[in-house]
Amino acid sequence: MLSSSEQKLDKLDAFYRLPLAKQKTSAEIISEARNALRTVRTQRPFTPREDQRKLFGPASSRTPENRPPSSFSLHASSFELADPKPISGTRLRPLELKPKAPASPNTEEDANLSFPKAPVDPAKIRRISGARARFYRAASQGTLLPDRSPPAAHSKTPVESRDTVSVGSATAKRNGAHLTASSATRHLKNPPLLPCDQGFRETTEQEASLQPQLGSRGDPGKRRARASSCPSSSDLSRQETRTASRASLQEQEPELEVDETFWKTRIIPILHELEKEEDIEAMCAACTQLHRALEEARMLGKRFKRRSVLLKALYKLVDAGSDALSLKLAKLILALKVSGKNLLNICKLVFKISRSEKNDTLMQKDNILQSLLEVLRDEDLQSNTEAFLYCMGALKFISGSPGFLTEMVNKGTVEILVQLIKETTEDTEKHGACLPNSGHLLVQTTATLRNLVDSPLTRSKLLNIGAFPCLCTVMGQHMNDKDICTNIARVFSKLTSYRDCCAALVSYSRCYALFLSLLNKYQKNQDLVIRIVFILGNLTAKSNQARELFSGESGSVETLLTLFQNFYRLEESSPKLQRSGARPRAEAEDVLVKLTRVLANIAIHPCIGPVLAADPRVVGLLLTTLESKSLGDCEELVINTTAAINNLSFYQVKSSVLQHRKLYVAELLLKLLVSNNMDGILEAVRVFGNLSQDHDVCNFLMQKNVHKFLITLLEAKHQDICFSACGVLLNLTVDKDKRAVLKEGGGIKKLVDCLRDFGPGDWQLACLVCKTLWNFSENITNASECFGDDVTNTLLILLSTFLDEELALDSSFDQDLKSYHRLHWETEFKPVAQELLKRIQSHHTLLEPLPVPSF
């Protein structure tokens, strides 16, 4: 006669994963439904290495005529002997009145005014000619001043000017202070320059005397156009202010005097040696010696006399044609802080050298990296965009070399690149359009960043400086530039493979709409589509927030389905290539793999999954793929498709399309069970774990002898396979007439073996085994007759041992893992194991002491 407590145990319902009426939270679903819902992994899209080093590779969307050249000639004659001065950046306020020279002095005071006169001395004439030449050269680069404002007499609303000068009178007023005639004339002779000027020069008295004449030459229309293009003072950016400050400091800093003895004894001999020497190695050694001597005397930089003499001698050596010597020269010339065209030519020279991979070791030995980074950090972006372009091109090439990666990151390359991207973004926002050459520069910058993210330190730096929103902003601004978008997509595809980077991008809510816009715009571009979809797969695999935010965007699922249909048709129309018995995965198929992964991942969300399961278009595409593709030809696509069906089949809702076609789905999955692919078998068994909650599916499995196959899988010694197979067997044992199947093929013993082998490390699996044995022993009268003597004794030992907390919970686990195991041990395994142990003990007579098990 059984006690009341034993009778109560015998009346307990069989363990069975029935759908609950109340919708569970996402946390409950993810934690409880290990065999029902899971994220899908896939490989990152492969990017082939380019055979040649060029600014723009063969896959670039830029045509040859619309992009800067990667090949060019560079000679000593390409350099300017007179290095241009930096931009002043100081803005001149317009004068209210035009100063006019009187025809003749009317008063004695007027007669004392002095006006510039044409020089007579030949030496002065030569200096004036040089000044005129420099003026015209500067003017050709855009340094002409804008036309002066109209006289105040024609203005309807007169505005009081702070700068009022009257040449026809003895006094002038400037900033509210009265000046003498001579001081007013000095202010006229040395006007500050506008920020739109592209050059800077110190005006001499002779040059000032020529300005009224030269200002009247040229095309007035062009001058007006250039003047109107100058931004107002309120539009000056922080970058322009910094540039103006640097230029002002350089202007005020006097040139350093050169010690004559040092120049004659240390510098001149080296220059003579370089001029006469023909041996390249000796010339390289001389350049190194010269660099050290200049550094010792603090003569590097702009501000020292005879710098032009030194540069002239160095420029001549460029024609030697040696990469080793050219690299030495480039480093030395960059240390002398050249600007303008000379800076561009030196950057081109380094770029030309870096195009050869064999020069990587040479560049690393000469530490040219530091010089290039100083160019990007110290020079003005807007006035040196082309120089930055070739400088960044050289950095892109060497960043692809493993030997440079750590060094570049340690020297602050990541921070410089991100700052450069931010400055470009700010300029674009300010002007409302992309600046000339900024797109070409961003292609090189983002490509360099793409190479650097392979370093863990780069990922840490990008997180610390918050670079992800900036990169998304660039994508949005340059959405029409496929090259920039593809490079940034490659950056994100690498970064989102890591959980911390993925979390950072997940939190930037604007990225989902941006990615959808790119997918809709470039639907036929496989390179970009596959990477955007891969990024979305990474985000939705690691974050429930990402699943919700992405699915909440208008047209998100519709976009995925449209892409799936397009690439499915493209994949079907592609030829079936056969190589060594295996077909290489085509790009279109790879896109389908990534798209299926996103669908599988977003289906985990409890609000999105039921909607997808009820969508005939979603289920139809998945079933069509499963029908037409085989594991032999499309392994990853079939496995991902099965995983997506598994996640959708978890939702036991009336509107689910899969519930209405469950037998057809079960029929399709049989071909996976008979394959030799263990991953495919595992995914099929997982789907059966959900479908077998239905009585008709259980009957189908029995008819097809699937239960025998599942019992065989218990011997696989594969933890996940045992877990999934045990889940299906658990559902089969709900029906009393099907419980006997566990005795076939030694099913009971194999379940106990799984409990012994995996129990201490997987309490969820141990719980499933106990539930299955509980269902099987519902009508038990004698434990030995039900399980067998050996199995019964083993069960008693295992259950008693595993219910001992000290023995069950391995102290070698770290704190987090130990907490995880304790949670599943207390909430899942312990209640079921205690009830099963009581049932077996109440129906078993112990004849001899049980041995202590060994694990």
C-alpha cells in the first residue's frame, strides 16, 4: 500500500513541453528553451587580397578618369625652390571708404604725405620683379583679395566702420583711434589677409606700391567669384582658427640664425659629398648624417636661414632613382616642414615607394611612419587634401603588412584617423556638401582603419573614443559612394564579431535605419549587401535589443525577403561548378546564408517570432530552400535554414504556418537525418524536439522508426546531440503506448550513461534524462523490473551523489560558472531528481551496499 505522498507522486503529470497560455519574457525563453531557440553563426565574408597596391582597387566604383592616379612621374623639377608660406587665416573687415590719392597736395599738410614711387635702383627693380612673380603665382592659387565694398554714399543704410582711412586728409581713424598720416599709410601698406587666401607673404614697401596696379589686372569676374566664395567670419570652423593661429605664430617667429662655423664645418661638407657621391649607400649614410646634424643644431623645421639652400640641394637628389635614398630624402624634407606643392610631391614620393611590398622592411627601418603621422596631425586638411590623400595611401599599404600593425596602433594612428574622419564630417555638415577630394581621402582612411581593426588594441581604442557613431555618420553622408560604405562595412563586420564592440553599435539606434537604407540602395551589389547583412546577423545574434530595434524599422523584414528572393533567383541561374567533387559556394549563396541567419536570430524575440511564423512568405522561402538544396551542395545554407525553421517552430500559435504544415516539414527533415553531416543531423533533431509536441508528428516518427535512430544518437558522446535526442524521446514517452520504445536498443541504459557522462557539467541535460525516466516509470511496480538491476543500482548511486550539493557542484569552476551551474542544479535538476529518487527507492529492495561511483 502506497503512502499518500507516494500516491501523489504517481499522479504527477508527465513531463512535456506544452506551450503556455501566458507569453513568456525573452529572458525566460532564452534561458529555458535551449533545445528550441538558438542563434546562428556564420563565417565573415571573405575579402580577397589585391594583387597590386593602388589607391583604388579593381572593385572600386570610381572610373580611372574620375580618381587620382596611382602612377605618376616625379623629378627634381617638380619641386618649387621657394617654399610657400602658410596661410595666415586672418580676416580683413571691408573698408567703408576707398582711399583715393589726391591729384596734387592742396595744403602743406597734404604735401607732407608720402606716396609709393617706382624704384629706380636696378637691384630694387629685380626685387620688385620677384615680388610681382610671387604675387602672380599666389594669385593663380587663389590668393587674390575680393573686390572692395562700394562707397558708403551708395549704401541705403550707412554702417559705421571700425577701419576708416582717409588718404586725402592728414589723419585717419582705425578701431576708434586717430592715427597720423604716416601711420595710416603703414596700415594701408600692410593689410591683413582673408582666410580664403591660399598663400601668405610679407609685403615690402616696393610690393605695396605695386598692389594698386596689379589689383586692376586680370579678369574682374574671376576675382568677384573667388571673393564671393569666401566664407563669412561667422562660418570659420575650429580647424580654420587653429590654422590661423599656427600661421600667425610662424609669421611672428623670427628665423633662427645659423652658426657660420657649424654651417661651414658640419653642413657644407655633407652637401658637397651628396653632390659628388655616386654610391647610393654612401649617399644614404650622408643623408642620415645630415639629418642628425640638423637635429643636433635644432635646425629642423621652417624657421632657420639657409633652409632654401638646403632644400634645393635635397630636391636635386630625387632624380637618383633609388628607393632607399628617396626614403631618406623624404624623411629629411618632411622634417624641414615643407608645405604646398612640395609637401604634395614628398607625399607622392613616399606613396610611390610604398607601392612595392619589398620596401616595407625599408620603410619600417627608416621609421617613415612617424613622419607620415606628423603630416596628418600637424598640417591643415583643407589646404593639403591631395597631400593627405597620398600620405594616407602609403599608410594604407603598410597597414596591410603584419610587421607594421602593432607599431602603427602604438603610435596613435587610430586616434589620428578617427580625428581626420571627424574633421571631414564636420566640414561636410558645415558646407552642406562634400569637399573636393574628401571622398577619395575617406576611401584611403577607412581602408587603413579596416586593416588596423585586426589588432585587439585598435578595438579598445575605438571603443574608448566612441568612433562608431562617427563612422555611421560618414556612411550616411557618403551613401552614394560605394567605396566608402564598403570599407566601413568591412570595419563593422570585423568589429561586431566581438561582444563589446557589438554592444557599442547596438546602442547606436540610428544604425538600423542606415543599414536598411544601404540595403535598399545597393540591392544588386553583393560585396556591400553581404557585409551589411553579416553585421545585422552579428547584432541580432548577441542582443535582444538589436532584434527589437531592427524589426521595428519600417520595411525591415520586407527588405530581407526581397533580397532573399533576388539572390535566390540569381543563385539558381548561376552555373553549377564542380571542382574535385565539391561546388565552391558562390557569392549569391553566401548572401542567402547571411540573410537566413538574420531571420533565425530575430525570430528569437518573443514578439517577432510568432509574427514571422505566421507569415506565409517567410515560411515559404525557407521551405523552398530546404526542398531544393542539399547538404552536399549547400551545407551552410541548409543548416541555417533548418535553424530558422527550428526557431519558428518553437511558437505553438494557431496562426503559425509551420503548425499547419508540420508533417510536410517533418518529411523534409528526414533527408537530413540520413545524411553523414552531424551538424545537419543536430539541426533536424532540434526541429523534431519542437514538432514532436504534436501527437500526429509523434506517430509519424514512430512510423518512420526515427525513435530507433534517436536512441542510437545517445551513444554519440556529443553533448548537444544527446540533449536534443533526449528531448524528442521525452515527448514520445508522454504517450503511454510509446514508452516501451525506450527498451529497444538499450535505450534506458544509454540514457543513464548520458546522465553519468554529462550530468556534473550539464544539469539541463541531466534534468531531461530524469524527466524521460520519470515518464517511462509512471506505472512502476518494481524498480528492477522497470529499469533492470544494474541500471537501477547505477541510478540510485548517481541520483544520491548528484543531489549532494558539495559533490555535485565542482569547486574548480570560477565564480560565474559556478553560479550558472548552481542555478540550473537548484531550479531544474534537483526537484526532478528528488522525486525520481523517491519513486525508485519506494519500489526497490536493496540487497547489498551500493558502491561509490567514480567520475
